[in-house]
Amino acid sequence: MTAVSESPAVQGEGGKPLMTLDGVSQVFDTKAGPIRAVDQANLSINPGEVLCLVGESGSGKTTAARMAAGLTRPSGGQVTYDGQDIWSLKKNDFKDFRRSVQYVHQDPYASLNPTRTIQQTLTAPLLKHGVVKGKQAAAERAYELLTKVDLTPPENYLSKYPHQLSGGQRQRVAVARALTLDPKIIIADESTSMLDVSIRISVLAMLGRLRDDLGVGFLFITHDLAIAKYFGWRGRTAVMYLGRIVEFGPTPRIINAPTHPYTRALIDAIPEPDPDLTRTKNAESLRSLEIPSLAHLPSGCAFHPRCGQFEEGLCDGKVPQLVQIRPGQSAACHVVARDGADEPAA
């Protein structure tokens, strides 16, 4: 197999990425010692693209997202936006970057100010950053934004407070707030996980329309590969485990032809609605359901205590690097790198 270089390992095809995380790491000092929440992650987001970051809770997804948004400075590596290191930007340039990259949190009730009406929530950033002039223009823009996120008629919502809305309505308001500053990238951190299934699909459809109509790029964080399949089918997916990217490639390849045992385990964990429907994939047996502690990571591949393909002396020896398994698809697995992966059925 061909070793993949650090940054280009996760670059998209064609054009210059709008944002790049180049070997970024985040280490937290704790009483148990240093915790490496993210370890040399390489990611890039192209204009108008959906990049899904998938993994179990505690895998480092949110930490990576916070570094991408400029909310947390990485302990190592570099975050670049439009070709520039964001932490070397001057004050006004960094302010422009923060306007261009907006964050939609998992819990809209916690992220919205309970003392502000929806109109106040949407007009505050418009007025603060001078996007519009005057309260009347800001109110009109708030009306337009609510229409964009399917909260119609807008006058039914503008005077309400967050607690007077449903979870799905609050999340739409959070998305509308993210759109106030005409962002180039939206970081959606488990933004539909707290919603009912029917509401979740409608919110995802709304986000997809915004992606297509406005050309906004997405870093879409989720623990659910089924959601990644639905929203990011035309984009790319990175699978994260205990702070490291373990598989990366176009979303259809990751879903239909995964190579890393952890990715296959995530896919096999997706509930099958028809019990009589035969799966086309082989069930990935796990040796353990327990996730190792970041404070005491296993030697070699961090997944080896749980992996059904574990080989003593190989998997527990050294940390596997991300290597190209198929064109455009990479994985960090000693066994797959050695034996190769079966080509997916046409």
C-alpha cells in the first residue's frame, strides 16, 4: 500500500481547500496526566462541500470542530482558512474569519439566550457587525432568515422566546442565526441528534437546501453513519477513533465499502428496520465493547483491544498510519494495509 503524506491525505479533489486542519493536535493537562484528545488530525473542507466527521462519543470530534472554528487553539499543527494560519491573523482578519465560520451546537435550548426574543437573537449580530443599517433593515433581514429556515409565517416566531418553541424550531433559529453573517462554512456539531426522527429529517433537508442554494460548506459532526449517508452522500467522510482519523474517503465508499474494522463496526451498529432483510455486509464482531481511556491508551493501534481482526505482535506494536487502500480512500490499519481490501461490487 502507498503511504499517504500528512496534509494531502485528506484533501479534496480539484481546487484549493477553503479550510485545512494540518496535523492538528489538542492536549489537555489533567490530574491523570496529559490527555491527547486529538492526535495529528488532517482534514480539509472545500467551498460548498459537506465533510462528515463520524465517531463514538469521546472520539475527539467536538474538539476538532472547536479548533476548526477558532474557539480553541491547537496544541500542535495548524488551522488555515483561505490559505492563512488563523492564529497568525491580525485582529480584524481574525474577526472576518470568525464571521465566515459559524457554529451550530447540539442543544439549541442551551445555545440560545433565553432572555431574548427570536427577533432580538437574529438582529443582534446583524447590527453588531454592521451587516445592515438600522433596526428596520435588521428586522426585515430576520424575517428573510426565518423564511430560509422554513419558519413561516415569520411573524408567528419573531416575538417568541426560545422556551416557547419546539426543539426543531429552536434548532432552525440556531441555523438562521448562523446565517446572519453570510458564512462560508457552517460547523454543525450533532445538530440533529436531540431531535425526533421526523423532525431530524426535515431539518437535514433544510440544511441540504441551504448548502445547495447558498454554496455553504459544512463540517458535519455526527456519531451516526446513517445520518452522514443521508446528508453527506455527495461529500466526504472522516471516521475518528480516540483522537485519530482511522478512515477517510468519499462518503459512498465509506458507507458501501468500508475497510477499517472500526468503520465496519459502526455500520453494523446501524439498526436494520427489516429483520428479514439480509445484510450485504458481514457482521463485524468486537472483542470488547469497552472504549479505552484516553489517559491510558493501548499500545499500537488504539482499536486493537476491541478489534476482531487483532493480530498479536502486529496490531499492538506501533501506531498505524493513514495509508491509501484504494484511490481516494485511506485507512489506518496494519492488517488492511498488509492484506489490502476487496474491491467493492460494482
